[in-house]
Amino acid sequence: AIAAAVVRPLADRMYASPVLSFARGGRDASRCSATPSAGGRSPCTPSSVQLTSQISFEAGALAAPLPINVQLMTLSPRSDGAVLLRLSHQFSLDEAITSLSTQIVDRLEGASSFALLAKVNLSQLFRPSALSVRHATEVSLTANQDKVSILKKRREALRWPGADEEPPHGWRSLLFNFSASPIVTLGPMEIKTFLLQPM
């Protein structure tokens, strides 16, 4: 459990590290040439003074950090105007940390709750300037079926042995209704996929 608390977030940060991309700004691209000017620089190569004043830029789409046991796996626009969002719970049921020193738990920022259910509010997940969510629908992992119809088919096909017995891991059969509550519940090792409708 201790190794998972340290290694898994580190591995996720390395595997899913941000992709940096840059665009030329504030200059006419037609003036740019591969041939250096008399001063030895291309007309589109900024001076060190210009670079210093331009690189102090910071941006982020999330309004607040996700719970420590949740990772944003996919955020991708679709051709129909919707945005595909996948959230995953990063830890397993047996990865709760109960016997660590206070110093280690403080350093791991709430590590004792890694295996607990995580809740994310989709309506407040993003900064309004980045993405305002008007509506969200939970779909299958491949985003080709509505999750409500999948769960309905599953209930019809699967009958538990006892009439009053509850199936294990009840959170897996929770129905998501954005209009009733925009809060998503993720259980251990669960991945949920949503189609977001921007305002």
C-alpha cells in the first residue's frame, strides 16, 4: 500500500506528462525567413529581453486540483461540439494506508484515503474561461453507448442469488444524472467516461 501511494502517482505523472506546444505570436509570419539577417538572427527570432518578458505565462483549465486518488485521463473535443472526458480512480480496494506515521501521511497529502470513494463536481471542475459545462452524460468507456442503457441491460441479464442481497461495490451501479446532481462518484480502479456539452 505504501509503495502504491508513492509509485503510482509518480508513474502517472511520467506517463501522462503535459505536452507543451508553442506558437509564434505577435509577428507577421510572411516576414520570417530561414536566412539570418545582417545581425545574424532571423527576423522572427526574439531577443533574450523579449523572451524573458514573454515566458512568464501560466495557464490551467481546472478550477481546483482533483482529489489525490483521481486522474484526468482524457479531455478531447469532438466534431459534434461535445467534449470527451475520462476520469479514473487510481487505487485499488486494498491500497488504503492505515499505519503510516503522521509525517509521511502529511507528505502524501491525504494518502490514507486513497482507496476510498472519490467525488468530482463536473459543473465546477473547469475554469469558466476554459470550459463551462451545460450538461454531461455518462457513456461507455469507448463513448459509443449511454451508461444508463448499459446498466439497464446488465440488471436484466444478471440476477444475484438472493432476492434481498445487494451486489458488491454498489457505487458501480449508481446512475449519473447531471440535472439532479453534477457530482460524480468514482470507486477504486474505476474509469468513468462523459460527454460534456459546453455552454
